Amino acid sequence: MNKGLSKKAEKNMSDDAMIEITDMHKWYGDFHVLQGINLKVQKKERIVICGPSGSGKSTLIRCINRLEEHQKGHIIVDGIELTNNIKDIEKIRAEVGMVFQHFNLFPHLTIIDNLTLGPIWVRKLPKSEAEEIAMFNLEKVHIAEQAKKYPGQLSGGQQQRVAIARSLCMNPKIMLFDEPTSALDPEMIKEVLDAMIELAREGMTMIVVSHEMGFAKSVAHKVLFMDFGQIVEENTPEEFFEHPQHDRTKLFLSQILH
């Protein structure tokens, strides 16, 4: 792991960049899973990352909140560099919400208890205030009537909307989505994407790993294509889909667009 950037280098980072990744590498043993990643995400910008399985998409976004540790290069989130400093990692995690492919809800807790856990234990909010925030966010994803139920009583689409609401309860500045619809039945996908579109309209900074190309076309500011641990192509949705530059991107799009 490299030493942190110098104060001068940090000062030169873009003032309006929420996330800035510079020459970032990650290995699993001898496997070079991420190779020379450079990415800048501005405040309120929405990025969709696509690519074949094993291309490093999920690993990339998991490095942003230190669920995975990078070995080389720099990751700066809202002005804080990710190093081994536990306090800085906690600060970044407090500002970055993440929604996983599988919902990761506690099955023995009600929906509202799942949502209030973080605000009560991490933010130190009183239970009444945490519950008020939880209900506000459940209403935002149109699922407030399920507050007293348990996760097992909800559909997959409903559980994923609960997972989004749970992240919002921590008042994040950035939301990361790791293939949030890939484990859902087709009829449930739209309700989750609709909740994400609403977040986008409100100006949330978002990075979404997804093959939902309709979502990318309508919501993303930029679309990234990854392959073999590298960002192969990065462009606006219009240019990405209408005029892909790389042969590998063209092949990928021909396989997923019908």
C-alpha cells in the first residue's frame, strides 16, 4: 500500500470531485484483478459500470468504501484518502451507502428495526428520531406499509427497496450499487430501478454496477465498460451505445442488447 498523498498533492485534487481514483491496482495473490484504474466522480454525477463477469466491476466499487483493500495507487473520497487509518475508513463509510446484489437484511428484525440499527448505534440517534428517519425513507421507496413486517414476508424487489432505504437512513453523500437487480425476478426489477431513478432525480452521487442498459441510457452521465481489470471505455450514454470505440465494447453490447 502506498503512503498517503502529500498535502500539496491533496490540494491539487479536484475540489468538486466526490471520488478520485488514481493509478489504482489490486491483486488477489498473483491475480492482478484491477490494473491502473483512474476514475473521477463529480458531486451529483451518476456513473454506470458494465462489463463481463470477472472484469473487476464489483471489486472496484468495494474498494471505494474499503470492503476490499487496494495495494497501489490512491483513492480519495470527499477529500479523505483511503489508507489503513481506521478513523478515516469509518468517516468514509459513514458517507458512502452501499446496496448489494443480495439484500443483507437481518431476518430476525422487522423492517423498521433493520433501518434504525445504523442510526442508533453509529449515529447515536435516539430511537424515536431514528424511527422517524426510517419511515421517511421507507416512504421514499414506496414501501412504508411494510415497516412492521420481517424480511422473509417481503418479495425480493421489496427487500431490495428496503436495503436502499436502509442506506439512505445514514444520510450518505454517495451511493454505490453492486448489481442491485441481478438477483431479482424480471417483474421485480422495475420497482427497484424506479427507486434508484428517484434518487438520481434528487441529485444523489451514484456509482451503479449493472447490465440494465435502459437505466444507464436514462440516468447515467457516464457509462464505463470494464474488461480484464481495466476501464476499456468511458463515455456519455449516447456515445457509448451509438458509437462504441473499442471492439471489445462492441462485442459486449451486441451480446446484451437485443
